[in-house]
Amino acid sequence: MEYKKFDNTYIVRIDPGEEIVEKVHELAVKEKITLAHVNALGAVKEITVGVFDTVHKKYMANSFTGLYEIVSLHGTITEKADEPYLHLHMSAGDQNGTVVGGHLSKAVVSATCEMVVTLVAGKVGRKFSEEIGLNLFAF
């Protein structure tokens, strides 16, 4: 991963074989990012995305391997217990035009991932909601 900061924005390149969630977390730690919006595109060869089951209060994961173009990758960086907390969603299309997506747990880059991380002035934490089963924004 390489990146450069311009004012309140990081332009990030994640390279082949690198895992996106891991690299975004690494960036947030290194640069002490407490609140930001993430947007990206690129190509991946392994992805794990899921859907939150509101009845059982857990993510149902699906993993895919192959040639995929990132159609959309977006989300937020906030904090929970003074650590970066990532909430990312991704959709990716295969060579047949079939698109899969959901809450992003893992994505290994095949060619490149071009990402823009836009800082937001301020700080937003996370607090676990027993009722919902998720870590929600805590203002």
C-alpha cells in the first residue's frame, strides 16, 4: 500500500496480494484517523461479504474466489474503545456480469485498489446496541 495526503483527503493505492480491510485499518492506525468516509474501486480475486441477520444478530458470510471488478466499495472509519472501527460495504462483478456484495470482511486485491479516504472534522464513536446487535454511531 502506498498513499499520499492532500488537505483532508488520502489517495491510497492497495497492491496485488494485499487485503483491503487490513490495509485500511493500518492506514487509520498510522494516520490516527478518527472519522472518515471511504470510497474505492479496483479488482479483487478473493472476497468475503455478508448480510446481517437481524433475528440471530450475526453476519451471514459468503466467500467468492475468481476475477472480480469492484463496482462499489464505500463506508466509514470511526472509533470504538480508542481503536479504528471500519464499516465497509462492497459489491463486485464477475466476468459474466453477476454482482455479489454486502458487508465487507475480506478482499484480496488482484490488480489494484484505488481508494479515496476523506477525513471529516470531529470524532464519532461506536456503542453496542443489545436490541439491534450492532455497534451503532455514538455521538
